[in-house]
Amino acid sequence: MRARKVLIFLVLLIASVSVMAGCSSDKETEGKTAKLETVRILYPGERSDRMDEFLGHEFAEKMAADLGLKVEVVFVPWAQYWEQKDIMLAANEPIDLYWDGLPDLSTIVNKKQAMVLDDLIEKYGQDMLKVLPTEQLQGATIDGKVYGIPSAYAPSSAMYQLVAVRQDILEAVGMTDVKTADDLKEFATRAKAKFPEMKGPADIVFKPLTRYYADEQYNWLGVEDLVVFGEESKKAYSYYESEAFQKVAKFNRGMYEAGLYSEDLTIKYNERDSRMQTGLYLWVEGSLGKEMEIINAIKANAPDARVKTYLLAEDKPRYITAAGGEVLGIPVKAPNPEGAMKLINWIYKSKENYLFSLYGVEGKDYEIVDGRINKLTSSEFFYEWMFRNQNYQMFGPDVAQESIDKYKSWDDQAIRSASLGFRFNNEKVKKIETSLKEVAGKDLAAIRSGFLDFDTEYPKAVKKLKAAGIDEYVAEVQRQLDEFLAKK
């Protein structure tokens, strides 16, 4: 009997220890979960089912294990992204990291939307610096202080001056390439006749057209494309008053009157990439490698599609004007700036991390065959173009070796712009800039796209531009530009 009691006691003891151990384990797990620091990313686009699963499982597990982070991604549709970004950051909503355009860096800084990152980079960004040169960071530097991480380190001359064209449609209407503005119009005209189901161009491509029409090459310096830098004259100009702009606007007016442009190109300008990806449009503004970025999305709707990128006026010089066209920013009021920098650093720390973030799980979402990356699903992860780094970049199996060679050597013959690294500080002309942006957005954007009659509306718009203070604004840009150039 006594032995039986001892046995019962031992069983109960073991059971109680097991329960206690289980409770302890649960508390440890809860403790570990509780210790995870949250990083919230404001992100343009739509959340796909696979991206949702990835963020909630594989990526979440990596972040917890490697960085002790819980990453939340706030998706905002492209059409509302910039407006929502300003609203959310002005309201000091808990955002730790977001994406924006480098041309607006001074505006971002003056709105307190971007903090100085030098100390964060020093403490948490050393792995990133191994694949992101200091020169690249200068693209997001004002007065010697880094305010963002330029989000693409890749060949960049003639940024935004190219046109990504549906090559399969181009060849189907009897054309081989595109070299001039008239070639674009001829392509759209033939495509409309032979493929009535197509909806025409997805974009007015005003920057590629400006390259074509301008006597000297321009680099955009101000917000809303207000001011350009003449690469030969080294002077700042009011873009909307330039002869090149007038030619662009007249060309686009002719396209609209011919029924080749839809109203969406003006009313829903920011949806141009989304339009192109439906497979029903002919071209969109491009950058080097654009066809590699968008071809899978287009093929999902038009399986036989081929896209090729062209540079109008190819004989004119190409300038390197910016260290990447976009920037990753950490708001001044970010709750966890350290976590945001740790995350960026982790992505660039290794090729394994880089591919995982941009393509998902190897063997499930992608595979590498003969040095090429083959996507096994059509799912989007973090945008490749947003984190592109030429040290890690890979190409798909359908990309011709000729295109890869051209891509890698693209900047070999390029000229570094004298304005490279210049960032206009709008502090002294904020009110003027606000008025100018209103005129540009309400009047000149519609003229630029051909939506309004040029002869009657353009003189009125220029008068408004003058009244809003464009001359004083350009003079302030020129003053800062002269100081910048004098120091080089």
C-alpha cells in the first residue's frame, strides 16, 4: 500500500512539474513575442494573397529570429499613395519607413518627413554600406547630412527619359523600332487601326519627349517639375516656359485630337504603370531595365507580350543626374527608427536576404537555374526596383544576354551631371512653391498631356505662373545652384 502511495505521489509530482514547465515555456514564448519591436512600413500598391501569407509567416519568422522585429506593412493604392503619405505623416501616425521620390527631398525634409540618418547608418547600417557606395548616399544628402537611402543602386543615366514599348505590337503593325516622336505617333495610329481592342498609350511620356525636343539636356530640380537644369548652360529654367515644353504640349495635343490619347492619361496620370500592366496599352515612361520589371505583370494578361525600352534622340548625350530616382525615408517622428535602419541593413547584408525579400522562398516562389532567376509564381513581394542593387541583381531566363550586356555597360559612356548631388532647399519660397504647384497641377498638367487647347490655354497658364512667383522661385534655385557649383 505504501509503495502504491509513493508511486501515486511520484506520478502527481511529475505531472505538476510538466505543467509548470509548460507554463514556463508558454511564458518564455510570450516573453519573446512581447520583446519583438514593431516596425511599420508605408508602402504603395496592393497586398496580394501570397505577399500577405509571406509577411505573416516566412518573413515574420525571419524578422523575429534575426532582428527581434515584427514588421507591419501598410499598403496604400498607388493613386492615393502620395496624398495619404502626407496626411499620415502630418498626423504623426506611427510610420517608421516609407518610399518617396528623390526630386522632392527638400520638401520631404522641410515637412519633417525625414530625419537625419548619419548616426543610424553609423550604428546599424554598416552591412548596407558594403554594397551601397557613399557616393550613392550623396543623392539623398542636404548640407552634408543624409536624409534617406536612395533605393536603387544601378545604371542610371538618362533616368526617366526612356520609353518602354510593346515590341510585339510594334512589329505586328510593321515597325521595328522607335527613334522619334513621330515614330510614337505612327505606332499608335497603326495599332489603333489593326488592334482596336488596345487602348492606346498608357502614358504621355513627357520627359522622354522633352529629351527629344530640347536643344540641351535637362535635369529636373524642383517639385511638380517646375524647374530644370540645363546641362550645357549650367542654368536653372522654368520648365513650363521652355521651348521644349511647348513642343511637347503641342505634340500631345495632336495625339489627343487624333483620338490616340484617352482622358485617363490626364485625370489618372499616376496610374500609368497600372494601365500598362493590364496588357492593353502600347507604352509607358521607362528607365533602364523597365521591361524586366513589368513584363511578368503584363504577360499575366497578355501571354505573348514582349516589351523593349527605347531612348529617343539616342545620339544626344546621356547624363547621370541622380543616385537612384527614389528614396527610403524614416520620418522625424518615427517610433522605431533604429528598427527601420536594421531592416534596411538586413536586406542588403547578403544576397540570400536580398533575394528572400524581393522574390520570396527559394524552391517555392523562385529558383535559380544557370545563373538566372526563374519566378515560380506571379506573386509580387517587396518591389525589386525599390531595393535594386547591382551587386546582387539577377535577371530572368527570358532576358536576352544582349539586353543584360547593354544594361551593365549603360553608364560607361554617360556624363556625370554638374548638378549631381544638388538638393534645392525650398525653405525661403514655401508659399510661392505652394502657389506654383497649384498652377502646375490644375492648369499646366492638362496642357502638358494635350487635354486642353494649347493656343488658347497656354498663355493664360503662363500668366498665372508669373503671378504665382515663378521668376522669384527660379532665381532662388539659381542662387543655391551657383553656391553648389562654386564648391565643386
